Amino acid sequence: MLGSKLDILKKEWIDVVFAGRNKNYGAYELRKNNPKNTNRALLYGVLFFVFVMSLKTIINKIQGFIPKAEEKVEIRDVVLEPPPAEKKKEIPPPEEPPKPKNDVLKFPPPIVKPDVEVKEDPPTVAELKVADPGQDNIKGDPNANIVIDEPVGNNDQVKVTEDVNQVYTVLEEQPKFPGGTDKFLKYLSDNIKYPAVDRENNVQGRVVLQFVVERDGSLTDIKSIRGPSQAMQDEAIRVLKKSPKWTPGIQNGRKVRAQYTVPVNFTLGDSE
């Protein structure tokens, strides 16, 4: 025999199978050339796979050799509209100051000139006894009240108005809790409840609150600047909103709105 291992695709076996038969039939040629065709198909398949995988790289290489056309930049003229004209604020004319009780005579400053060039004579001593010296001549009003420390003449006067809603941070007298700082600390300790979640997680720290003490002593715009947890901040704000009215701050002898910052400490004792 041809061997213990049977390989029907070997030429010897093919000749045995097709002995005495028409070898010009297609089956004989197919089996005879099967190994060659199989190897050739495998080679073509590998080459095709490598070509497909390398196709993108090949295209990039080819594009690198082809010069790119210059990009055309379109230039357009942009017409900017002029900004709107600002409306000029009308400044009201200054109020005329009250007339002085005595007449005011213009007293020009002394300038050394020849006598022929002097066009205006200074007031005499007799005229100054019944009038006050000034920069312009002003007719007095005998019925006018005597005003001290007010401008005399035609100088412009500017009225200064003060903003009653201004919030001060630095005051002559700071706002106070009824009874002082000790009472305020006792009020906080008696009313603040430690958040249960923070107690379980052993969270401690300081909450910094900021608020405005109004002129009537009430607290507004209460907010937390920082704190260890949101629960602590909310609790501190809740207690501060229920605070009794404070003594308002004093500035220039009157009550004003004042900004105040206070820290609130949350600590757990050994027993807790």
C-alpha cells in the first residue's frame, strides 16, 4: 500500500481513482490542481486583507505628495454702525444763595499800576463801616437773617444728599444683641440643635454667618459664607432668623443699616 496515512488528494491516489476513466473530465483536473489552487487562494486572500488594512495609510501617503491648492480668503468690508449718542444729563441751575444782611462792596486786590491806568477805586473806609468787603458788589437785605458759615456771593452751591439705604461696615457704635455678647452666645446654645447626620458622622466646625441689622434692629439678608456642612449652615440661619431685635448701629449720631458677621461653632462633647 501507499502508506498507513490516507491522503486522497495525493497524485498517486487520484491516478488510482481515475484509472481507466476519462481524465479529461473536469473532476480530475480539479483534484489534481487542488493544492496549488488552495495555496494560491490563501496567498491572494492574505494579500487582499493586508491591502484593505493598509488602504488608509496608502491614501494618506499619496495625499502627502499631492500639493494642496491654496485656500482662497474672502475679504469683506464690515461697516460698523456708530454707537448711540449718549444723552446728556441736564444739570439744574444752582440755587441762588440768600442775600446777606449788609451790603457787600467789591474790594479789588492791590495791584501796583500807574495812576492813569487805575479804572476802579477801592471802597472808602466810611463805606466799609456799613458794608462787608467781597469779590462782587451785592445789595444787602435788611430783613435777612444772619447766617454763619454759609457762602456769601454768587458761588455755586451743591446740595449733598445721603443714601438712607446705605449699609455700613465700619461704625462709630456697632450693633448689639440685647444684653451683649454673652447673652447672644447663650441664645445660640439654647436654640441650636445639632444636625443628626453631622452628629453621626462626627462632623464639627464653624459656620460664618453674615446679615444686615436694620435701623429698627431687625435682621435681614441672612446668609452663610461658609460652613462644614449644609445642614449646619441651614440650622444656624434658622436660629438667627428667630433672633430678637438688636440695638442698631450708630453713625454720625443716628441709626443706620449695618452689616454684621458672626461665627457659630458646632462642637461635640465627650458625652456625645
